[in-house]
Amino acid sequence: MKEIFEFVFLGIMFFLEGKSPWLTFKADRWHHAAQNIAVKFFNMISIYVIFFLAKYFPPINVWNFSLLGKLNLPYFLEIIVVIFICDIGTYFLHIATHQVPFLWRFHRVHHTDLFVDASTAFRTHIGETLVSNVLFLFFIFPFFGITLQQYLIYQILYALVAIFNHINLPLPDELDDFIKILIVTPNMHRIHHSDKIFETNSNYGSVFSFWDRLFKTYKVKENLKELNFGLKEFTHPRWQDFPGILITPFVSPVKNRLNFY
């Protein structure tokens, strides 16, 4: 179900990017998108297999506690609370993936993309996906009493916003600034994909933009078209195709981006 929303929205955005791009893609945009979509399919298959096996090993409530259960909120309000909990958890996990060398090895796959468009949202290594799911399933879910159905609602929102904030489409600055009051926008997220460390280590928000302002990780840039995307150590074409994307965490260079705010 979630993937249907993702692929339909990606298709619409990809079509619009071809009609009116923010930046002209000088390489083959279809080949570029195909590599990122291949990563998505690989992750989907892997996750389905893992969740099938996980049925035989149900998560253990390490906290023996359920905060939402004790609050006894109306279901609609509980969904809103769950979305905020999941998103702030994702925000801090995102910071960790930039600060912890082991996690950065996997997360840097997302940053090796030399051209940011809607398909870049699919460029997440399976290792990073597994780490985030384990943390949520075994620690965050049990503590707050979040169900898989509630998490799916957040995941659909997360996926659609991720595609939106990676789009290679021109948005009027006034519209971008208005949306950015609440939601992470393309102009905000493009800075996060800069090849400059002090710009990469900013704007960590996934859905809501106010976490970065609240925790002082928000950054703006006047001329966004001066940005160069990607990681300088992974510009060779072999790191841009599906096999190279998969092995990126396991090869040198091992340069991480610790403590460069």
C-alpha cells in the first residue's frame, strides 16, 4: 500500500521534472532514476523477507511500558502524537547517521547522488533501513505503545514528503518559504545534499522543518544554484550505478563527517 503511493507520486514528479526542471540534468535522467529505483526495489524485497521472518520472533517490550496507553488519548489525536514522536525520532537518528562513523558508512549512500531529483528519495541503503527499523520496532514502539498501523501512517507521510523535498522543480520562493514554516521543502533540503561538510551537516528534518530551527541545525543559502551535490570522494561513475551503490558502505574512502557544524 505504502509503495503504491510512493511510486504514483514519484511518477508525477518525475514527469513534471522533465517538463520544467529547476536544474537541467546533463546526464541520462532515466538511467539515473533507474539506479535509485533499483535500490528501492532491493530494499522492498529485503524488508518483506525480514518482516515475514519477524512474525516468528515478535518484538520484546524492553520497557514493559506504554506511554500512549496510559494517556488514553482519542485515536485521531493519538495518530498526531505518533507522527510527531516518529518524526523527532527520525530527526535525531538522522543526526546520528552523520555523527557515528559506522552509521555514516550506510547513510552516505544517500549523499553520493550527484544530482538530486525525486528519485533520490529512494536512494537509501538497506543497512540504514534495517538500523532505523530495529530501533523503532524494539525501542521506540514498545516505550510509547505505537502500533505498526500507526507507524505505517507516518511512513506514508514521510515517503511523500521525502519525494517532495528532493524534487528538481522550481518553486516560487514565497511558496517555498510558506510551506517551510511546517514542512521540509526542496530549497531547505537541497542544502543538506551539498558537497560541503558544513552544509551537509544541517537541515536534518524529514517531515517537519521546525526541529532544525528548534535545535539550531537550520541553515539557509542565498544562491542555491551554486550548490554542488554529492560527496567528492564518490564522484566516479562506478558509485552511481546499482552495484556500486550497494557496496559503498563497505569500501574506502572511510571519510566521515564528524563534528562539522
